[in-house]
Amino acid sequence: MRNVTGWAAHRQGGPLEPWDFTRRDLRGDDVAVRVEYCGVCASDNAAIDHGSAFPVVPGHEMVGEITAVGEAVTRFAVGDKVAVGNIIDSCGQARRASAAGRTGACGSPR
């Protein structure tokens, strides 16, 4: 497990505060990114103001710098600046996801 810090709301309507938590170890094809900027949209605000699962770290479509790479990664290196979309770990094969290009609806993440 890796220790990370994010900005999270800990209760409905609460302010964003620093939050230390753990993420799984990198897999061979993963990269770790230190997020420098991210987009926060209406769905993120709704999760904070009306959600029921807390803490929540809002934001997606982020940019930052790669801090670590898995052993199978060949296109990126530590120190590279990257932009990351909001779809991570989609299998890309599920009928309900791939039929409409809706990979965010994946029920079988890798």
C-alpha cells in the first residue's frame, strides 16, 4: 500500500480538508501521479453537498507529474508531465460500456 494525501470532504456539505489515506501498490502497467491541478465539476459538488459516502475526494481530469512507474511501463518516465482523464481501470469490453463509449459504466474493472 502507498500513503497519499488528498483534499476531502468528511461530511455532507463539509469543507475540503487535507486527508491522509492509502492506495493499492502500483501494478506493472500503472503510473503514480502527483496531482498538481484537477477539475471539479457539478457532479463533484453534488457528491459533497448531497452524497452519503464520506470522506470523498472530489475532482477528475487532473494534470501532474509522474512520481513512479510500474515495471511494464515504457511510454512514460518519472518526471513526465501528464494529463489524466476520469476513466481508469475500465475493461473496455463490457457491452453496456463499449456500446455507447461509456467506459465509466464498467462493471468489471481490471
